[in-house]
Amino acid sequence: MKELLIDIAKGVVENPDAVVVTEDAPDEEGAITFHLTVADSDTGRVIGKQGRIAKAIRTVLRAVAYRQDLRINVEIESAGQ
């Protein structure tokens, strides 16, 4: 799952070397949170107009997670935070 998120993000950004994904342990509900960190200049590319790209990334990952009987969340952050 983590590798899929990295591959998708690297395809969207201009600086693929800055893409980092960290994974939290499952919370009390069993959901795993992935933190996608990209360069400051690529944050807008990953989010997209009105959040469309971010929503699409989350939809793809949730579909894969559903097939594996998992619950996930994706948080998008810039490296400058």
C-alpha cells in the first residue's frame, strides 16, 4: 500500500526525490494513516484544483485497502511544515 502511494505521488510531482510516505500504527478503529510529504512547490500539484487529485488518490488507495480488508486515511503534507 505504501509503495502504491509513493508510485502515484511520484507520477504527479515535479520533484519525485522529495516524496516521502510514513505510516502510523492502526488507531483504535483499526485505520492506518499514511502521511504523504512532498516538496513545497509540489503541494498544489498533489492536491489539485478543488482537491480533485487528492480525492482521486484517496479513492484509489481506499479501493485497494477495501480488497485487503483494511481501513486507511491519507494525509498530505508539504516538506516545509
